[in-house]
Amino acid sequence: MDKLKKEQGTVLAQEMIATDIYSMWIETSVAQTAKPGQFISVYTKNASKLLPRPISICEIDRSQNRLRMVYRIAGEGTAEFATYQQGDSIAILGPLGNGYPINGDEDVAGVASANQKRVFLFGGGIGIPPILELAKQLDDNRYQKQIVVGYRDKLFLTDELRQNGTLYIATEDGSAGTKGNIMDAIKEHALTADLIYACGPTPMLRAVKQYAEENQIPAWISMEERMACGVGACLGCVCKTKDVDEHSQVHNKRICKDGPVFLAEEVTL
């Protein structure tokens, strides 16, 4: 892989799409090589804040050389990003991480490839945005896409998700769709699948991993973690795994470098 270099992108558009949730399109060459499930590191303009903020890629438009990121204001860095306007420069590094294996690359040893797979695309909270590009790139001839997303209350990206699969919604307060979480939604609609993709908070991923194991379904999960360097050097974002990491020689994997996407059975949650 070529050595990644920080580059200056350009903000094309930005809007608030839910309370403290922002959608930003940026022009950047990263769009040419980015894959669903990867992320970018975004740098603030404040020189006292050296570390970038990792933000998942929501949509990829190679023809227009642009990316969309949908993020939540979680601190001073993301609050700064929310003030950016069309034409502003934005410093980024990417694409980072491994992304989701799709269109045949997700097949694991001992698991036969069905003619058309019923697939769950699970997203929870700010783990929903990367599910959109994943749904867009999954081949309609290969997959029957069941998009199951969980919100606390306010919805976002639902129109785009509906255009790329059958959408099922769960909300904690019951204001839309199923009252509860994504597992409650699949029970209510009696849904089943041959393959799982998921991105969301650890409690959700833990439930997905358990469900996948009980039903013997291969599951690819994208793990959320606070990251520092974003390139695997600092060992600040590790998870427990079955295998020994070649870098650290212990049963750890670096989420930013070896992930963020893992086969669920390989990691401990």
C-alpha cells in the first residue's frame, strides 16, 4: 500500500440532518480508493489539538471525486467541523481501515455461497452512516438486503436507506418502527438471514455476535473505538482476539489498522 499523506479537501456542502448530527460532502482524492466500512481521520484547525478525529465514510462518489461523512458532535473537534461552510478547506488522512468484504469476498471457509443471500445490514446510532454505502455497493443480484437500524429517537438517512434495501426501524422510545432495538425489530418482523454486516456501539455488536453464533450465521462487524493515530502505530485502540497479532505478539488487534471490520467470531466483545 502506498504511504498515506494528509491532504486538504474542500467542503462542498454541509447541513444538520438531526439534533447534533451533521452531513458533510467533501471533495477529495480519497474518494477514488475508498471502500464501504473505511474511515478518514479529520484534523482540526486548532494547532493545540494534534490528534485527528476518526469519522466513518457514509457515501462515496468517485465520478465527482467526493465523499460524504455523517457525524455527531461529540466534543470540541466535531463542534468545529460543524461550523465549516462551502468552500472551506478540511485536512484529512485516508482511506483508513479495511472495510467490509462484499460481493463474494465475504465468504468464509466452510460456508457455501448461496445463489442469492438474505443479508442483514445492522446499524445503530452513529454506526448507521457507513451502512448506506455498503447497501449501495452490495450487488442486487447477489443479495436480498434487509436494512435494520436502531435510533434513540430522532431519525436520519432513512430516505437514502430505503432506496437501497428493505428498511426496518427500531427506536428506544417507540416513536418510529419497533419499540426497542434491532433485535426486537427482527423478532417482530420474523426476519432471517444468511449473512450479517453490522456497525454500531459495543452492546449492539455483542448482541449481534451472540445472535450470529446461536444461528450459525457469518457476521462481519465494524467496531467503534476511540482512536488516536488512526494508522496502527500507537496501540491505543485494541480489542481481544483469538489470534496473535504480528505487531504486538499478543491476542490483540488494532481496530484502526486491522479493522475496524472483523469477523465476529474472531474478536471478544
